[in-house]
Amino acid sequence: MNRLGQETSPYLRQHAENPVDWFPWGPEALERARNEGKPILLSIGYSACHWCHVMAHESFEDAATAAVMNRLYVNIKVDREERPDLDHLYQSTHRLLSERGGGGWPLTVLLTPDRVPFFSGTYFPSTPRHGLPAFADLIERAEQIYRRQPQDIERLGAQLREALGRGEPIAPAAAQEWDWQPVEAAVTALVAQVDPIEGGIGGAGSGPKFPQPQRLAFALRHATEPVVLTLRKMAEGGIYDQIGGGVCRYSVDARWTIPHFEKMLYDNGALLSLYSDAFLVTGDHRFAQVVEQSIAWAEREMRAPGGGFFSALDADSEGEEGRFYVWSRDEVAALLTADEFAVAGAHYGLDGAPNFEGQWHLRVAQSLHVVAAALGRSLQDTSALLQSARAKLLQARAQRVRPGLDDKILTSWNALLLHGLARAARVFNRTDWLELAWTTADFLRTELFRDGHLYATFQGGAARHRGYLDDVAFLLAALLELMQAGFRRVDLDFACGLARTLLERFEDPQEGGFFFTSHDHEALLHRAKPVEDNATPGGNGVAAFALQRLAHLTGDLTYGAAAERTLNLFHAYLRQVPHAVPSLLSALEEHLAPPRFVVLRGPAPLLPSWQQALAVHVDPHLMVFAIADEVEGLPPPLEHPLTDHVAAYVCIGTTCLPAVSDLAELQAVLGQRAS
């Protein structure tokens, strides 16, 4: 057995029985490499990664390959979800080293003992195929080059450091004068990228397609139609689990039919917020269903017994990708009544050709309206039969061998889910979802915030790894959303503590912006300030957006100043590629036009009706905080005279209008129609 058996990462523990002499990343491995003069073989992956499993089976479980690795290298295995700092860094160096660019997992990086890369690649087979060398042969040749050409390796390291430094933004000499041009340019670019037939950004005519909720959420505020098209197509497609709820990581085709079957918490958290907003815009009942079914999935399959949510479900079960999710027609027919099968078969496409290796992965082939008309049934009757069929299929599927579960709890991903839960609770007036959101926030505060430090992961009863920028920024943004769903003083205090953490431990006060790692983090080859939105939002954009909002709520101008410095630092991104930084664009929008916020004060029983009346209206730049009379010691922007009725204070920046005590009058002030 190697050294991975006691690690908190399920991915690392999956490799504990490998014949490879694996180390986790840490002083022991790095010192071993320096003392023995051996290069490091760094392998980065994650537990739900299909090709990580393939490479592990072919190479890391093979005794002959392991012997080569052990003889020539100090071998380090890293979970990219526990150590995103290392993953970000070495994905960046891979893009610089590789002629093909790109990246992904598994990522294989060969390092000098000083942790400088001299070769990298992704998946390598155990025998030569598809134009790729055998993994054992490749690492033997690479080690020979390392031994014979040390000057070339040293020169390459210097070039990498220089290139990484060139990629970082430089603050302009003077503060920027901002206008709406970046916002308008981003909207134009994003709309042009949407597939006009099947929806989705890019991938027209072929796959893959990713959900990209950050880009869609920004676009929804400015160009509703292409975003609504995308969300409807996703909800009808196989990327959405029609039986169990929740969205898979991406679709391998342009029509959203067949997904890569792994389910990640971060996608589903961000999509809860997006589908809730889209419901407000459209009133589409299907969007409400996606939210409800996805929250049910998260509660049923991803919630940890002690609080918080697990990270991911594997794509594979019983060694086959998608096996857990696909059906034969006969199996479905045997589980359902004839009437149920008539509806479900037509709705989910079982009356057509199989779409996944001779079986059916369910997607909406015909709308319920069409099915009802064809069967001569009412829409209500047809819907009831579908729901009955879906419940039976879900129960039957639960008896199958389940996909692997990555049971570590990640702060940043839980923060995205917390944001989605809070937004959904507010939009749909669901107190049960609000309670779930509060429980999640309490878990993160009590278990992952220790001794003034936020931690990144929790597994086996222990918090580990000091938090990264995304952990702090995402959680701060989530708490701001949570306080609008249901205000608690403890959440405001926690938010202010996280904001101070951003400024004290992550901000570059001279140049502006926030480093991904804290000031006391282990020194790495390069220290980045990430801003682009990818599978998850860009940390700098979320930090700037949240700090601006917190400045309005607390009156603490240091938060707003830090946000302004961040916008200034990334001026080139906003001018040149604004569509790549939608989270930062959201901060720019509220820098140009500060959000309005409404403070509702009054007896606790009287507040919910006012709060819900405002929640059902579409205004992404309006914040509403319903604060009961008994809450004391609030910062000045939230502290207002108390009465025996509800009094509403509409504020922009530091200016508040006189109190309004009539709901219809308040809605008129806000430009809303009374409901």
C-alpha cells in the first residue's frame, strides 16, 4: 500500500492500492525529490473523471508500468478539487507547453525537484495508439531528456515563469473611466455564439455543449430569447436527468441528447439560480419543475448526514459509463401500466430508435400537449400518468448499482448550491428550501470556518486546506442572496468577516484584484489572479460584485474601493474580451448604476407578504431585506426607526427615500405592478 489510504480525498483513496509508490502533494514528497535528485511525476484528476479511471486501470494498476514510475520518479497524486491552486497552475503551464493547447484530466506533468514543469500531457494509453505513445515508454524517454539536457530544462523553466507573468493583468497608470460599451459588446458576442436551433453557446452542428450558466445568467438580463431557448432545450434533453433531476456535466452532442453522465454539484447550484430567474422572466412551468426536481435530487442523493452537500457522482457504474441511467424498452414497459407506458414511451422517445448503445437514454421527444392530443386524453390526466411513471422508474432505478459518490464537501461548490437554494426559496416562496439553505450556511460557518480561517474541504469530520479565493468570494455572494430570502444577523456578521478575509488575505492593495491563494499560502511557481468564468465563476468578478453590494448594505466604503481597484486592474479584459468575464461585467454594471435596495422593517409576522410581493418581480439590480423589529445593532444603511407596521425604505447608495407604509405605493415607487 502507498501513502494515499489515509487521505481525505476519495479520489486519492481510489489509488491507495496501486503498485505505484504514490505520495500526496506535501513536504515529504518534495523533499524526497530534492534529496534523491529525481524528477516528479504529478498526476492530477478527480473521482468522477472517466478518463482518469481508464488511465488508472491501464497504467497505474499495471505492475510493469508502476515499476518504471517508481524507479525513475517521485510520484504525486493530486485531487484537482482539493487543490485547485495546483490544478490551475499546471493546466496553465500545460497550455504553454503543449502544441495542441487545451488541457483537461487526467493531467500528467513531469516536474523538476523544484516543481518546474518540463513536460505535460493529458491521457496516455498503456500501448501506442491514436497517435499517442505508450505511457511507460514516454516517461522513460522524458527522464532521459531530463538527465541529459539540464540546461535546456532550466531555460524552459525560466521561459515558463516569464510567460506566466506576462499573462497576468497590469493595472493602468490612472483609474479608468467606465461606460456601458463592455456590457453591450459582451451581449452582442454572447448572442452571436448561441446556437439558434438547439440553444447553447457554441457547438452548433456538433458537440460537445456545456451549460455555461455564468454566461447565460448575464445574457438573460439583456437578451432573453436565446437564453430561454437554451434552457428549454437543456430541460428537454438528456443532459437533464428526466427521472431523477439534476444536470450532467456536458452533452457530447449539439442537441443535448447524450451527456457525459457525471453530475457535479457546482453546475447544479449555478443552474438553480439561473432557472429560477428564467421562471420569473417567462413564467414557464417547466423551469419551475427543473428547480424542484433538481433540489430534490440534491437533497436525496448529495446531502451529507451532518450537513453540507457532497461533490459529485461518477459517470460510471459497474465499469460502464451511463449504465445507471439508461433503459431498455421492455424494462420500462414491465414497470409501468399500459396507460403510463403509452404516455412515458411517447414523451421520452421509447417509440423511436435507441440512442445510446442499443438502449434509451431518456429525453423529451414529444411535449405532453402533443402526447395528450394523440392519446385523446386531457393534459391534466396525461401529466398525472407521466408523474406516476416517473416515480416508478425512479424507484426502480434506485435499486441499481449506483455511480461512485465523491463524498468530500467543498466550500466553493456548496456556496454555489447555497446561492441557488436561497434564490429558489425566494422566487418560489418555499420555506422548506429556505430552511435547507440556512442549515447549509450554518454547516459551512461552524465546520469550515475555524480560528478566523475559512477552509476549502471537509471529509470524515475534518476541515482541511485553507480556503482559496473562490471559497471566500462564492460564500460571501451566497450569504448576500440568503439574507434576501430570510434575514439573520449571524449571516451578516459572517459576510462581513469573509469580506475582511478577502481584503486582508487575498487582495493586492497596490495593483488591485485578488490572488487565488492567500498571502500565507505555500509558494508556488506562479501566483495568479483568475478572472475568466469557466465551469465555475471567476473569483475576482464574484469578489468585486459581492464587495460592492456589501458596501451599500454596511456603509463600509473600503469594500467598494477594493471592488473598484479590481475593475481597474482587469480593464483590458473588460475592453477586449468582455464576454469571457460575465461575473466581472455584473460588477461593472452595478458600478455604473448602483443597485437599489429596499429595507423592510416591522413586526416579523407582517414582513413575509411584502417580501413575497417584491420577490416575484424581475429586477436583477434590486435587493430586498426584510428585517424584523427584534434585530438590533445593524449598520446604518439597514437601521431605521421602528413602527408597529411595516415600513419600507428604498435606498440607492447612501441615499434613502422617506419611509413607505403602503405596499401598492412601494411597488409604484419601484416601477412594479401590484399583484
